[in-house]
Amino acid sequence: MLFRTLFVVMNLITFTGTTEAAELVLKRAVLGTGGMGYFEYSAEVTGKEKLTLRARLDQVDDILKSMLILDPAGAGSATLPGKTGAEETFASLPFTSTDLVSMPALISALKGAEIKLAGPRKLEGRILSIQMEMPTAKVAEISMRTRVAVFSGSTIEQFILEEAEGLEFKDARMAQQVETALKALHTAQDRSSRDITIQLAEGGKRTVRVGYVTEAPVWKAAYRLTLPKPGEDSAKLQGWVVLENMTGNPWKDVAVTLSSASPVTFRQALYDPYYVSRPEIAPPVSRVALPRVDPGQNAMGQNVSQLRETAPQLELNKAIASSTTDAPSLQSARQYDEKASSTEARKGDFSQPQKSGNDSEENAAGASFILSQTVSAGSGESLTIPFVDIQLPSQAVTWYQGISRNPWSAMTIKNNGPTSLPAGSATIYEMTEAGPLFSGEAQFPLLPKDDFRLIGFGSDQKVIVDSQHDSTSAITSFKAIRGALHIESRLRQTTTYIIKNGASELRHLVIEQPRETDWQLVEPKADSATIAGPVYRLRLDINAGISKQFKVVMERQVIDAIEIGSLSSERIRALMAAPELDAETKARLAPVMDAARISDEAQAEVTRLEDQREGITTDQERIRENLNSAPQGSNLARLYSQKMVDQEKALDKLNLTLNKARDKLDAAAKTLTERVSSL
């Protein structure tokens, strides 16, 4: 007999034709520079429908954290298969995944289940046993066959499983378990994505939007700048965006908004199951004291195990995902017309570009640019499209930063547009009669609305800048304050720039002069300079074919405080030798120098006498040691005793002289203090 296909017919499960479910279509994308994007799908629905959102597995956490269901009929809900896969499903089923490999394995695992046979003969009962057997000669074409024994009422009947035309589980719960297992295996085979089922509320015909925030490649800005021609004061700026479709699904006529905001973002594993670790508590046990061992019998040694109580406390961060029906907060944007037809591709060259027609707006988080054209791109594809096309006030300049003798060719631009311009790269062109001429590349900085920026793009080989440095110091004043002589000096640093313009046209030069703490710009005047972080920016014009010197003077006031106790005649003499002091000032310092000299001499005398006394004291220690070691009453002992008497007399005389010297030093110090205070 030929082997016939076996169908498992599950009670309560029927396959009937249904109307085609509404499809979610990507309509809007808000791409940010912070590595996140907002993606919004829409569908036309009627009634209480279910929508399916296909998502990459690595995006499910973000979708669970941020998904919005914008349904005029009311709040909806979403379900999806668990991340643990089939293992968790089979843990609650009466069979394993390996039992679904073949029908004999499944029937063997479900012993006792009630089944109904459809043919070739009708049979009902509970599965009793299953046995593999060799076929007879009549069915030699079948290598092995399965004999199933069924208990029906009070009889046991058998059938060959391979000959059965149909088999039905009479227990609806068993049929549902088999279906659940098959679905779990199917889901486990898909390791890259998940289907999220969205259950909508009851309602009429309407448009439902489903949006979420997830990781997305940052969009990149690439600008094209034309240099202003001689006599002109504006430059053409055209910005192109480079973006990628990494959603896993193709885009077709998607309305794209570019956001320059940098919101706070983080990852949170909401799709992973988390369990709270609980302390283990031992069941209550009656603790009865053991009776004393009878010393007349053999002791039965029993170890009483101690109950150990463990209380592991592991903190688990709670995942809080708030939902709202308001518009997403990633970036505000104007409403778009879903029925609008896509705009035709614009024609034209860079020298006379068509207006982009893109809308832009400034908000608290940054700027947003709504592309006038819808975007179509296959999954994994990249594309570039203009997002800004404006004229900006500009001037060609030469920018010296002190890095090399040749300054940068640069241009100043002012953003007089409606929004800030995001950072990106810039390709610089010079418009000639033959067409655009490449001039260089630059990093385009973030340019806020109504602000200026300098953009350098190449070396100006026709201009050479050299510099010379000179430093001077001059005493400006001195005075006594709280027992100290305060000497005020002015430090001056002069940088002389020697500039040669070898070009045939005027150069607008911008020089960057480093700023240092406590140093002030005195030449040129500070109000003629601008500050750019750690530098001053100074501007001057250099006519064609000439050389010019430009001086920059920085000054700093320094106060040197000298305590009167450490004020020496040599220090005063050096101070009086300063060429910037006039004769009158030197005359005022002369009495101070005399007083300092007398004080120095008195201090030297006190130091000399103290050293002499120290020498006698040290010698006395040596004599005492010798006296202790000499025999008592000997001539040597009498000699050391006489020396000690002589040393004591010398010390008494020296102490009198030292006291007089100290008095003289105190008088000299007082005189010095008075003369310093009179300055």
C-alpha cells in the first residue's frame, strides 16, 4: 500500500477565508543627529482590527519603550512573542520539541490522549501504546510501520499509523497545545525580526498612526559654498543631506524631517524577562532538645544540620516606559499631506540651483528641516538630497592662525536664514566663466541664526606673515602696606607681524593673537578686536603688492610684596638701579637703603655672636665628657675643671655682647620700618 499523507485535524481550529488585514505603511521619518529616529506608519482601518508591525529584533526594546498608537477610536494594545523563544513555551506543554519531529514520536508522547480516526476505518479512543514493526511481504515497499493501540470503552483496537487518512484530537485543549508549540517553533526560526500585533479599539473607518523611536544612522550634512566674487558681499550655500535606510524595510514616498537636536538617549532591555531575587526562608521546624546519651549503650552519633537562612538582595532597576497620545517629543514638525503627490526631480546646475522649497523652523532643541520631496529608498540603501539653498552675507579673507608663514584662504559667513545650520563638511568652489572651480574643503561649524563664522579651506600662497616678539618690564610705583613694601611693575609683550601681500588684489587679513590670563590688549585698542575662545581676532587690510608691519601689545600688572624683615640693602640697591626710576624716587629710596644696610650689618653681627656662642657650648660638652672619664683628683681632672671655669666666664661676657647686638638689630629694624612706612 502506498504511504499516504497524514493530516492532523485539531478540533476548534478551522481555516476559513478572511478579509485582508490593513497594512501599516511607513509615511513619516524624523531623523536626528543624536543617533535616534522617529518612524511613523499609518493604515486605513474599519472596526476593531489587528495590525502587524514587522520589526528588527534589535529594535524591539526601543519600540516597547517609545511606541505610540494614535487611534481616534481610543487606546490600543500590542503583543508579540516572548524573547525566550520555544523553550519557555515547551516548559508548560506535555511534550517536547523533539516529539514534533515525527508523528510516531508525537503519538508516543501523548499516551492517554483521546483521538478520532477518519479512515480507512473509523476508530475512537485513548492512545494506549505505540510500537514500531517490520512490514509483511505484502507491504515490502514500506521499510517500517507504526502500530498504535487504542483503548475504546472496554476494548483495545489497533491501527497502522501510516495508513490513517486523518486524525483528530478530541480534546480541544490538546489541539490548542499542539498549535501553540508549532507557532513557537516557527517564531524561534526567525532570529532577526518579530511581528508585533497591535489590537485596535472598536471604531469606524479611520486612519491609525503607529510611531516609535529607535536607533538610526545620524544624517550628515555636506555643504557646497561658492566664494563671493570681487565686489560682491554674499556667497551661495547649498546643503545636501546624506542618509541611510537601515530600518529593514524599503521606503516609498516617505516624508522626511531632519532634526539637529541632540536629545538624551539610552538603551533599556525591556524585551528581556526580569525576575526579582527573593530571600529563601526555611519552613518552620520544631527545635526539640535531644535526650542525653545513655552511657551504658553504644552512642548513635547523629549530626543535626543547621538551618541556614540566606537573604540575597539584588537591586533591579525598574523599567518605566510612559505612553502618550500626543505628538512625539523627538522633534516638532509641521503636519504633512499624506495624499500629496511626490515632487518631480528638479533640474539645474550648482551655479544656478533651483530653490529647494524645504520648510525649516527653529525650536528649543535645535532646527528641523522638512524635505519638500518624499523619499524612496530600498532597505540598506543610501541617498543624498538638498535640504537648504540660500544666499548668505560673506567676505573672502586671509586667516592667520600662527601655524605656518602662509595663512589660510578663508571666508566669513553670516547666517541670516530662519534657522541655525547644523555642522558638516563643506566643499568650496570659485565660480569662473568656464564653470565651478574647486578651491578646497572645510569643516562647516554649527552656525546659529544671526551668527558669524570663519571657514578656512586652503593655504594662501601669495601672503607671507612673520612675527617678532619682545618683552619688557617697568616699575610703575611702590608703597608700604601692612608691614610690606609693594612694588608694582608693568610687563609688556610686543608682537610685531611683518606681512607681505604678493597678490594683485587687496587682502582682508584676520590675525589671531593668543589670549593669556591677566594680560590685557592695549594696542590696537581692545574695542577693535573680537574674542574667539583663547584668541583675539584682529582685522586689517593689506593692499596688493606691499609689505606692512602690524604691532600687537599685551600688558600685565604685577605686584611684588616684600616683607620688611626680608628687605635687604642689596634688594633696594637693585631697585634703585632700574632705569625707569627718576632721581626724585631714587632720593626717596636712599634713606631706606641706608636703614636696610645698618639692619643687614646688625643682623650679621648677631649671627656672628650666636655662632661663637654655639661653638663654646659645643666645646663644653666635649670637656664634660673628658672630665667624667679622668681619674678623680688627678692633674688631668683639675685641668678640665679649670677649662670649664674659663668657658663659663667667656659665655657670660659673650651673652652681654650678644644682648647689646640684638638691641642694636631691633633699633635698626624699627628705623627701617619707619622709613619704609614714610614712602
